[in-house]
Amino acid sequence: MRKYVSCIILIVACIVCAMIFYVNATSTNEMPEMPSGGGSQETSSSDEGERKIAFSDKGTIMSEYFCSSRLRIEWSSIKYTDSASLYISAELILDTPYGIGKTCTASLAINGARTDFTVNPSSETSILLGSSSIEITDFTDGSIICLDGTINLEFVGEGGVCLSALNANGKIYQGGGNLKESSSLSGFEHISQYPSLPSGDEITSLAMVFRYLKYNVDPCNLCDLYLDKGPVGFTDFNKANIGNPRDTYNSYGCLAPVIVNSATRFINANGGTHKAYDYSGYEASELYRQTSLGSPVIVWLCDDFGSTPSISRIWVVDGKTIYLKSNMACMVLIGYDYTKGTVTLANPAGNTFTLEMSAFEKGYADMGSYAVVIQ
């Protein structure tokens, strides 16, 4: 009898050991849990014990501020030293005073991997639309990851402007070393747009960057010969400057693609070796990185810091609705300091000045996160 009992005990023990082995084997294929906070971490607890973290990060990508509403993507990432993969999770959130009156759709894509959501009516002012997580197996250090979120909805916002969709999209730099605590470009020359270019903050900002890069350039010459211009009410500011910057009242500026084109033509005409890049959509941290590498960054801001822009003009050009926002200004980012929480900007309509980093990042997002870098 004692032999039978011993055999039964041995069989039960074998079954338990097999079950434990199976659970451990299958759990290694599961996606690691994302960290709750950002910043570098040394280890992470799991069923396998402690895993060392190569780096972790987090951030926010925001849409333009439009009709008192904003779409944002809250993301976090983690990479372990024992894996070549990067793990990213993201939440898509709508901030609006109007809520959602009827069922609508939304989507969130991380590096092209898209998840669709059905969103039910809600009276909340901050609404979680959905979330997604992916493993990027082909990650290499210093990669750019693209995130894109969209919500399709209809309501009439401030000034009777009809909003049919909001889109938040951006690019995040992952790995490649830590960002410096502070950086400042020395010897950067400030140029005033006055009196010759009263509406020419964009082209004057470009002239400042070219001067820093040792090109012999005159802002008025740059405006007259290299800037595309179009008539007010019939021009898309992604294709040309609305009006002439030499005019005080009947000119409304342009956006990043126009300045990239102007810069490219000037460089080619003057035998330069630099290239102009549209950095629109990047998080502010990538703009700081470019500054730390020696590149001033042309940025579009809401210059009434502390407020949010409203729609000041509406035109329909080639079937596309053009919304001009109030207080749009173009400046050059020439420094930042994480310890002080400030950035340094060269404003062609004023002087070189420091600004709270949070105010800069809000103004940059409010205007649509437009930026240009010449390298």
C-alpha cells in the first residue's frame, strides 16, 4: 500500500512540474507590461524575474487647437536590454467642451499598424477614444516612429465654424542617446522684419537662419526673389504666402512647405550645400535635439502666449477650406534649458527672448506643430 501511495505522489508531482514549465514557456511570448511613468529605469519586474531596461520614454502628440477642441495621443515606450524590440503603447483622447452627441468613429495608428474604434455619445470634456500597443521588431537605435490619430465627428464650434474631423499626427525619436539638459546657439544674429517686411516674419526668420549658416543674404531680396506669393482669398498658405510680406495689412503669411521651397531655391541659386527639411509634426523634444546639434529651428507659434487662437479668416481655395488663426507668428528656436524650463527664441517682430518651455510647446501645438530645419 505504501508503494502505491508513493507512486501516486510521484505522478502528481510530475504533472505539477509539467504545468509550471508550460506556463513559463508560454508567458515569454507575451508583450511586456508598459511602464506607468517615463524616464530611464534600471529594471522591471516580471514572472521571469528582473529585466534591465535599455531606455523608456513617454510624451504627448497634439492636434491643432480648433473650435475649442483638441485631439491628443498620450504614448509611452520601453526597450529591454535582452530584446531587439521596442514596445509602444498609446491612448487617443479628445478634449472638447461640446462632448460627443452621437456615435462616431476614430482610429489610432502606430507605424502604420492601425486600430479602429467606435465611439459612443458622451458628455465628458476629456474622452478616451481608444488605445493600442505594438511591438516593433525591426527597431534600430535612433529610429523615427510615426503616430497618427483621427476622429470623425460633426459639430459647429466657435464663430459658426463646422468641424468634421480632428487629426493628431507626429513623429517621435527613439533611442540614440539622451538629450542634453540645455543648449544654446552662440553668435546667432537677430534681424528685425521692420520696416521693410511688416508682415514678413516667416521670410525674415529664414534670413536669420541663413545668416547663422554664413550665407550672404538680405531679407528683402529673399522675399522678392525666392518666396512664392498669391492673392488674398485665392491662395493656400501651404503653397504660397497669402499676400505680399511688404504689405502691412493685406498679407497673412505662409506655412512650412513654402519656406522649405524658398530655402531650397536660394541654396541652389547660391551654390550652397545645405538642405531644407520640413520638420512639421515632430514633438518639441526633437526640435530641442536639432538645436543641440547646432541647427536653429524655424517654428510657427501662437504669439499671444497663455491664450488659445481663434479662427480669424476663412477662405475656400481649390475646394479646400483654409482656416487662418489669430496671433500666428513665426520665430526661430535657438536654445532650451530643461533645468530652468525655458526656451530661447529670436522673434523678427521683436527681440531675442526667453519663454517658459510649457508655453512654447502649447503655442507650437496650437498652430499645428509646423517647423523647418536647414542642415
